[in-house]
Amino acid sequence: MIKKLIFLILIISLTGACSFDTKSGLWTANEDFEKETVTNKKIKVLFQDEKIIEKEFNKNFQIKTPLRKTINYNSQNTNNENIFTIKNDIKKISKFNFSKIKYFDFFEPNLTFDEGSLFFFDKKGTIIKFDNSSNLIWKKNYYDKKEKKLLPILNFASNKNTLLVSDSLSNYYALDIKTGKLRWKENHNSLFISDIKIDDEYFFVIDMNNIINCFSLKNGKLIWTFNTDNVLIKSQKKLSIVIDNRNIYFNNSNGDIYSLNKKNGNLNWLIPTNYKKTQPFLLKYSNLVLNDNNIYFSNNESNFFSIDKNNGFVVWEQKINSDLRPIIVDELIFTISSEGYFYVIEKVSGNIIRVTDVFENFSQRKRKKISPIGFILTDKNAYLSVSNGRILEIDIATGKHLASIKIDKGKISKPFINNGEIFVIKDNSIIKLN
């Protein structure tokens, strides 16, 4: 029974999505909206060289804003989220309701967008495309009666023409992104436990055996595989993949980073990063982020790395405890630690420029019970989801906590921005902040 429960939790936690009830059909206003303003303090500029930081550091150092939006040709394949623009100050909350997800705390839910549209699914695996106003564009279900009873959980990836789907039943299939028409459907021999990356006519994904697979986007047929060391029980955290013009880079459940030739799967280099030999089911890594010639990532063992993508050499390493995806803007790296500290790092040298405490308004008792979920940047502010159901608005210039937006009492997803509006997912709704 215990083995079955562990297996069920692994399946749910690693597929990264959730479901909803389409009968609600409307964004509904929520009057229970809370925004707590925090007073700014004056600052002056300071700078010091790299140190191991455990508390606030250079907290009076001011970052020049507005941040400049950089050219980012393929953020999907590099995982380097650009800065976003939001239309207005957040004044209200609206919801698209769906049936409650029992194991929501084990998900890494993700929203997929196509221009002004969103993709999601219901508890029986029906894929629904709807616009920002919750108007239905199309819905499709490609499961038989037996599969529907198993309540498949879906994970999406997309390009301009194709919506790629994997599920908790080991199926993977492709739809026309405009019409929802099925192009092909295949079944794999194990579950997928990573994000999916589409590259021209191929796509890449890692399965539960720690094997990375290259499939044809045209028909779903296997092109090549590469085996890495396997472990019995994996982390709840999804594995991460990034791609450039020639190679594919990824981590496995043991914390090893690989570089392969993406055309044939030949190994370029391999570097272990789990120095403490932490058990894989306890190990959590941030998404890999590819920027210029380096790969950036961190883990929950207080290691933040910059690795040269050409040879796998460690360019620099910092002691930062975080499993959140870092965001790189020009020469700066932004990240938030598991303890609620907002870091600004110099990209080339790895010097820590500033550390501020964005959990400072929580009591010591409360902050021990909460953790960061994920964040995004606009040109002036950061928006951080917290496990107590709030989104914190943070001033990038000062690093100070400006406001707290109450979404729910429980866990919410990281924020997403599309067409200038912020979206988050909770266990029974998609929430739009506008």
C-alpha cells in the first residue's frame, strides 16, 4: 500500500498540471481582495565584493529602473524569462473555477499561452482553449472511457503550430494549436518527469528512468535516447532542459548536468553538482537558464552555479539556497532564496550586489511555515507567489516589499503574465489579477 501511495504521489507531482470544471464558464469577481502597502525608505548606493550571504547585505544599494527589456529570441528553449509589462495597477481579482485538485500541493502547475489564449484541461483529460475573458475557443478529448476514469493529468508545450501533450498515463500526443485536431498519439514505456522542449522538427523529454528521449514532432517516433544514472525514488521537482543551436543541456535526478549533441545524442560533457550526496528524493533544483555562453541554476543545498556551456567548467559558485528559476536581465541575475531573501547578482563575476528580506513583514513564527513558489519581473517590480496564498509585490530598485495581495489561504502557483495581465493557479481555479 505504501509503495502504491509513493508511486501515485510521484505521478501526480511530476506531470505539472491540473484540471477544471468548464461549467463555470466565467471570470467571477472576488470581493475578498487585500492589498497591504508598505512604506519605502530612502537608500544610498553601496557596493562590496562577493561574500557568503546569510542575511541582508548592501540593502541600501539601489538598482536602476525601469529595467530594459532585452531581445530574447527563444525564451521557451533557454528558460530565460524576459521582463514583462502589466497594463495597470492590480485593483481586482477574477476567477475561472474548476473542480478541486486533491493533490495540488504536489504539482508544479503551468499555464500555456497562444497569443491571447490559454490552454488548460478538466479532470477527464478534455483540453480546452479559451481566451482571457473565458470564452471557449475549442475543447477536445482523445481518451477512451477507461482512460477517462483514471483522471489523466496533462502537461503542455507549444510552438506556433503545435500543442504537445504528455500525461500521467504515459501517453504523448500532438494537436493543431489553432483547431485542436489530433495529429498523432503515442504511448511511452514510462512516465515523463521533465519539462518538454520543442526544437524545429524534434522535441526532447526525460522519462522516469532518467533517460532523455528525442522524438519526431511530425509523428512522435523515437529518434534517439541517452541513458543517465537511474534512482528508484525521484524528487518532486521537475527536471529541466535547455537548448541552443547545437546542443541540449539538462539535469537528472542525481543532480548531474549533461550536454549532448541534439542531432545524435552524443555526450559532450558531464558535471556532477550534488556535492553533499543528498538523496535524490530530497534534492530540488531550479530550472536551468541558458544565457549567452553560460548555464545558471541553483538548488536547495545552497549552491548557485554558473557553468560554461562549452566545456562544463564551473565559472563561479555562490552559497544561495533556492530552487526557484533565476531571471537574467542584461548583466544582472535576480533570484529569491527559500528563506525569503531577494538577491541581485552580477552575472559575469558572480558577485552579490544586494540582498533584501522580502519576508520582513512576517513574524518569525509565520515565516518558518512559508516558502517562495516562483516569481516574475516587470520593468519596476517583482511579483512573488508565497505558499500562504499571497503574492508579494517587490520594488526592484530598493528590494523592498511594497504590498501583499491575498489570493487564498493555501498554496498557489507561480505568477504568469500574458497580454499585460497576471494569472495564478490554485487548487480550484485560475485567477486573473487586473
